[in-house]
Amino acid sequence: MIKADKKTFRLLYFLGFLVAFSTYLPTYADSSFLGKFIGIGAVGYLMSGASLVTIFLIFFYPRLIKKISNLTSTILMVVGYIISAFVLWWVPNVLAMMIFYGISFITSYLLFINMDVFVEDVTDSLHVGRTRTVYLTFVNLAVLLVPMVMGVLVKNEHYELSYLISGLIMILVLLILLFERRGLADTVKYRSRHFHQLLKALKGRSDITKVFRVSFSLSLFYVVMVLYVPFYMHNGVGFEWDTIGLIMTIALLPFVLFEFPAGILADKGMGERALMTVGVVLMVLSTGFLFFIKSQSFIMWAIPLLTSRMGAALVESMLETHFFKLVKKEEVDLINLFRDLSPLAWLVGPLISSVLLGFVTIPYLFIILAIVILLLALHPSLTLRKV
């Protein structure tokens, strides 16, 4: 177990901030950037392909962590991301763009698994909610800053600049990992079970499967919000990128303001299930409302996007808290399976969206998403047991 002193916690929180800022920075313009090369209709298929490979690699990732350590695998992923980011900044041709976009997509997901393992290794069972939500607050502070920075970077539609800045920030992450490698060296004997063994283990742990259902719904929400909302606001509604950046920054405030207080409540055994349910309802109502907005009104877009993120922040904080109360430190394979749900959503979401966009316009995706979240997430959130 990593020595859990204040310096280690601060280091992990800062690393979480840097990794999140670096990897999320290009995402808000990905659809526009990739669309310049292959068209917006094909963007979903590219992302689905990258997600499919990510799902496959995440399943085997515990074996790599177990074999070479969490720290070493983290360094490898950081180096891979840096190379891909700089190639995407330079992007010589379509083939290189597709290959290295895939590498950046995959390594960013694996990096967050590494960060999960680091944080889980220093967390004691009595402070899971507090530790996880402080970490999430730092991650979400980075996510909050991203739209504002992107609004400036891509004002003249120079989308590739986001990859240059992203790569430079990740170099800083690499230097920190190398200089602090002794403090981050792990000694936990990680567990790596075969897929059928994991499924057998999950049969007797119904709360984990419920968490998985809600988590998958939340990931689908993020897919549509990140991939299609900024694109529609710019190309469909007519907002400039700096305005979109301001609206998104306002919308993301709940992730910074709500998650830590919610984590403290969870540690005290108060309202975990209720907060998650309220979050799901807010996501459903706010996402569905986007379908009905026809005007280029700052307020009309900012309010439902803000309330949808209020819901998502509550759901995310309760998911993280509840899940990491249910798993043990050495169960890195279950942590990987939990994180596999996000690339699975990036496989299913863009693929289905690309098919649907052959028949309907983007606003219909919002109402469809609201219905999917309602059907998948509401019942599990209502029936979670108290931990």
C-alpha cells in the first residue's frame, strides 16, 4: 500500500487535475476537428472503433498492472498519449489522424484506471466518500476550465492547437511521475480474474450490477453532451465558440461545487440513494428539455445544461462512493470492469447516434437519451442498499 500522508494525497489530486485537463482539452472540439477530415457522419464510427479496441485492452489491463506495477504502466500510457497528441497537432494525413486519435483515446482511458488504482490504494474504508469526491473535485475543476480555454483556442477553428497544449501538459505529468516514483511505488498484490470468474463473482453482488447500469447511463449522457451538444450549438444554433465555452463552463460548476459535500454526506451514511435518484431525475428532465429549445438564447441553453450537470454531479459522486465502498483495494479487475463502461458507452453511443442521424436531426438524440437514462438508471438508483 502507498504511504498515505498529506503529500501523497495532494500529489494524486494534482496529478488527477493535470491528467483530466490534458485529456479532456481536445474532446469538446473532437467532432469538429475529426469532421474536417472524415465528415461528421463518420466521426461516430471512428469513435466507436476506438472504443471497441479500448474495451478489449481494458479487460487485459489488470494483467499488465499486476506484471509491471501500476506506476510503470502509468508512465507507458503517458508516453503513448504524448506521442499521439503531438502527431495530431501536426496531423500529416487522414490515416495518421485515425491511428493516433485511436491511441490518444485508448491511453486516456487507461490513465484514469491507473489514477483510480493510486487513489484506491491510499483510501481507508471510513473516508471513501471524502477521498473519492475530493479527487473528483480536482478532476472536475480541470473539466470546468476546459470549455473556457477551448473557447479561446478554437475561436478561429484551429482545433489542432488543443492537442499541442494537451501534449505539453502531459509532459509535466510524466516529469512528476518520474521524480515522485518512490512515493508512488505500489506493493498491493492486485487481483486479475478471467472474465467468466468476474461474471460469477458479480452474481452474488447485485449492488455492483446496479451501479454498473447507472454508470453506463451516465457515460451515455457524457457521450452525447460532449460529442453532439457543442457541435449542434455551433453549427445548428449559431453560437460562437467563445459563447459555447462560457455556457459550458457555467454548466460544469456543479461538478466542482456539489461532489465533495455529497461525499461527506455519503461517509456519514446520509442520503446516498436519495441523492443518486434526484440526480437521475434531473438528468432526464433537463436532457429531454433540450429537444424543445429552438432559440439562440444564452439563458435558455445555459439553464438546462446547468441542471443536467447538477444531476450528473450527484450521480457521479454517489456512484464513485458506493462502488469503491463495495470493492477491495486489490480488486483492480473489478475497477477495470467499472471503467470499461465508459468506452462501452463511447462504442454504443456514437454508433447508434450515427445510425439515427441518417433519419433524424441532432435534437432528437436529446429526447432519446432522456428516455434511455430513465429506463436504465432510475430503478437501480432507487433500490441500492445502504453500505
